[in-house]
Amino acid sequence: MYQGKIIEYIDEGHLLCTICFQEKGERLYVLTTSNREIMLAPKRILLMSGANNNPGEGREGLLSRLREAEARRKDLKTQIRVEELWELVHEEKQSYNFKYLSQLCFGADVTDDHVSALVRALFENRIFFKFKEGFFWPNSAEKVAQLIQQTEDENRREASLSLGSAWLKDLEAGRLVQAPACKEDVVNLLVELALYEKEAPQFKFAKDLLARAGIQDIRQARCLLIKLGIWGEDQSLDLLRLKIPENFTAEQLNEARFLVQAGTKTARREDLRQLPVFTIDGPLTRDFDDALSIEIAPDKISLGIHIADVAGLIPMDSRLDREAAQRASSIYLPEQQIPMLPKELSENSLSLRVGEDRAAISLLAGFDPAGTLLDFQFVPSLIRVQRQMTYDQVNELYQKEPELTWLYQLTQKWQRQRIEQKALILSLPELVVNIAADKSINLELVSQETPSKILVAELMIFYNWMAARFCRDRGIPALFRGQEPPGEILPMEGVNYLFYVFKQRRKLNPLMIDTAPRPHAGLGLDLYTNMSSPIRRYMDLLVQRQIRSFLTGGSPAYDKESLEKIRIGVEPVLKELERLKRGRLRYWVIKYFSQHIGEPFEGLVLDVFKKKYRVVLLNCQMAFEADRQSGRTFSEGQAVQVQIKKADPWNDELEMEMMG
């Protein structure tokens, strides 16, 4: 029945032509045109010739017949115009058998070769017909258009793979060649792969691209982008993943210029330009958003805390207000600063610069000589900074100038009161990463416990606390901050302070932002909000806008529901920004250690695990892990020395060895 016949069947989507030379029960033994024997089940047969070839011709004779038939069928296939055939039949919306379609192509008298040629043509060009249950069905016009587009995309993809991989191969080898036309597509693939790795939208395509270039490690995508000059060596991937804009659009900058020209209304402001207003900030600060004033009389001390009136310049729901909400906060990284507002505002028109009139929301508080609060009020004001001081200057002057001396004593009193109310002082030095022009890195720990730092911190806490009280007592909706007491208070006695702070911080409950006031256990206060940095933080701007609206005789700008909606949008962004800042600080610290391989550093054992130690390195006060080694045992809180063995900032890897 089968012996001597030419049999065609589908194998991996292709039509395979064979000739049967033997039958054994339910199994056929066939030869391919490459003289390979295959065992085949009859149910797999798609086409079978009507005429027999003489099995007695022997293997070579059968192969010759098979190859002749294959050649004829291939030649006939080239004569078939699949699209023209589809034009003839697609409107009927029905199935067609092989013979009928081959007759449309070749006429009524068709042979096995004609039928095979038809099937081959339709299997190779699957745009116009689909094969189902032994019949061909013409695709709809819409489906054909879709498949044509898909085919064109696949062809472009293949071209990109071929040309792009060759280009990358040359790039890896250091050969300078002209970039292909598909350069932009290749670069986009590399960016996606570097940012998202296996989660990249076109991961398989990008991986194939690298594989064809002889690159197996997908992390090499970053190196290629650096070689191409697309990224710098220290490009922050988190900035790109979070889609944080580093600049402002032309429309936003135009609005900023318009707002500057319009200015803020001064008619309903209290003129405080006669006050001796001064600022205390770092030497590199440009966006001054807080200032102070103090006047000492025999029976009363008048304190002023003046915060730049951002809400008075930036209208609610304006283009810049919406952009500030999207950004949520200014970002301060070791390598760059990204402001929440355009620099024309944050470092100029809103910044409380010396000698320039500025609008503010001022807290004016009166105290008796013992530091007891007598009265306070918030007022929209007009101020003029007379003196700009740095923290270091205040540290030198606070015992020499009576006003600064009194302020320091007052803030010391406030801090003691907060500690009595269970506040936890868990301050550590601020780690500052200094990057030189030659990319050498210096780590500096800046104490937060100097007189000037304590003075400013306590004054800002006081301002925010009074703002929270003001909102609560007057029914002004606001975003309050709270914190539950820690799960455990650890003893400080007899332990290293750094060890204590790291351990106690783990016991803290997370901060909560809510429209309902609640205690802030960490600060030792009955309620709290943030309003002291409206240039840098959007939630501070919201609270300032609420109080300002109340002070100017209007109703609050937002109700509770509106504030809650904004909080839901802004709070996750703030958490992402905190993660970004921690990640970038860690990146630069590891890069610093990459410049000090083999060197010893002082550390403190924070945790002991079965196979590892977690060690806080003292020069950066950051924790890293080190493998445990046989013969050496260390305990929690023990001072140690470690040696840096390997540091890879891009992969967040630091290997160090315990030395004792």
C-alpha cells in the first residue's frame, strides 16, 4: 500500500519529502532526500503520491526518483502566486482542499507534483491561508494586514539582530566601525536590559542580540552603554528606573518666570524687615528656606522662625505645583542635586538670600527669660535676611553672642524636655561623600551633635510642632506625622554608642502620615507635622498652603479627603526616593573601597550569624557582611579590623576579610 510511494509529512512546521522503501505492520520506513532512514506512523502522512515507484530499483534508484520529484515540486512552487490565489477565494469564507486550490493555480489537469507545490507554497507563506484539519482556510483581510505587519516587524528584528550584534561584537573588540541604521533600536534594547534585566519588556530579543555578539552575561549591557557614551561610568540606574526628570520643561520654566514677575502680594503681610534676621546653613547651600531672628528685652525674648512662603508664589494645581507633587521632594545625591522646583525659584526668588526682601510664613513666639512660652502667632510676613552664617561660624560664636547663647540654651532645654517625654536621640554623624575631579573619593562624617546643628534642628522641630498644634486647634485639615513607641527600649549602659544606635533603630516603628493627629514617640511630642522645608518637600508645601489660606482669611485650600488622596500619591514616591538615596550612598561608599583594595579598616561587629558576620565600618558607619573563618570567633559589639578584598559598586558587592 505504501511501499514505493512518495510520502510527505509535517516535521517542525515544514513539509518533508520522503519515499517509502519498507512496511512493517503499523510502521513505515522511509528515505529522505539526504539518504536518512526514518520510521514513520501512517497517521502523520499529509500527502502521498498515487503512482508507485518500483522498490526493486534498490535504494539508489528510489533516492534518484525522490530527488527528481523534489526538484519538480520545488520548481512548480515558484510559479504559485499565493496573494493572487487568496484574492480569488478569500471573500467566500470557506475551507478548500489541496486539489481545488492547485487547480486554480495550474488548471484542471494537476498531478501529485502540482498538489505538493501548492501545499509547500502555502506552508511557506502563512500570511494568506491557515491550515486546519486537512484544509486551507483563507485569512480575513484584517488578519492578513496584521500578519504582514508582523512579518515586517520580524524582518526588521532579524536585521537588527544581525547588524546590531555585528556592531556590538566590533565594539567589544575595540574596533571603530560605523554604527548601523538600527543603532537607536539596539541602544534602547541595551538600556532596557541594563535597567530591568530579566524583567525587560524585550528580554529574549536583547539576550539574543548579546548572544550573537558573543556576550553571555546580560550585565555587560551596562558596559556597552558606557563604551557608547550613552551612560557615564557612575550612571544611577534607579534614577532612570524611577523616570525622575533631572530638568524642567520649557513650559514649566516659562511658568516659573511668569510667577517671578507677578511676585507675591505684600498688602496683607506683616513687615518684619526691621528684625535682625539671619540664616544658618551649610557652606554650599543655595536654597535657603528657613531663617531666624531673636530680640532680647529684660522681660521678654522674641523669637522669629521664618520659612519661605512658597505657597504664596506657586498657585495650587498650577503646572509647577503638579510637577512638585510628582517629584515629591528635592533629591540630594553625592554626585548631583535634583530640585523639586526650578532653580530660578528654589535658589533665587524663593531662597531667603541676604539683603533681599522675601515673603515668608513666620512663627513669632514670646518667651520669658526662663524660656517659658508666653505667646505665639503665625503671620504672613515680609523679611530681609541681614546675615548668612554657616554651622561652623555659629559653633564659634554661640558662646560669644548673647542672642545665640540664649537660643542654644533654649533649644537644649527643649531637647531635655523631649527626652523626659521618652524621645529617643539616635543621632549619628552624616556621611558626606566628596568626589574629586579625578574621581578619587573621600568619606567625611559630619557630626549632628554640634551646638549649631542641635540649635537649628530643635528650632525646626518647634516650628513644625507649633504648626501641628495650630492646625489641630483651629480645625485646619493637615498631614500629621506620628510614630508608635518602639517595641523595645534597649539599655545604653556599658555598650558602644554606635552599636546601641544600630540595634535600637531596628526596634523603631515606621513613621505614619495621616490626616488625624497622633503622638510622635520618636520626638517625644503629642503631635507633629512638617512645614519647615516647602522649597524642598511637597508635603511641607501642602501644610504651608493650608495655614496660609487660613491666615489670609480664606478657607483651607484642601479638605481631608483631598489631602488623603494627595498623600496616597506622594508617600510611595518618597519611599522610593529614600531607597534611591540609600542606594546611591552605598554605591559611592563601595566605590571608595574599590580604591582601597587590600587596606585595613576599623569595624564593629553588629551581628553574628552561622556563616557570616555583619560589621559596621567606622569610617562610613555602614554595615556590610564578612564570611566567618575557621579558627576565628568574634562577638557582637566587638571592635575588629577588616581587609577589603573586592569592591564592585555596580553589583553592590563588597568582600572583606576579618583580621582581628
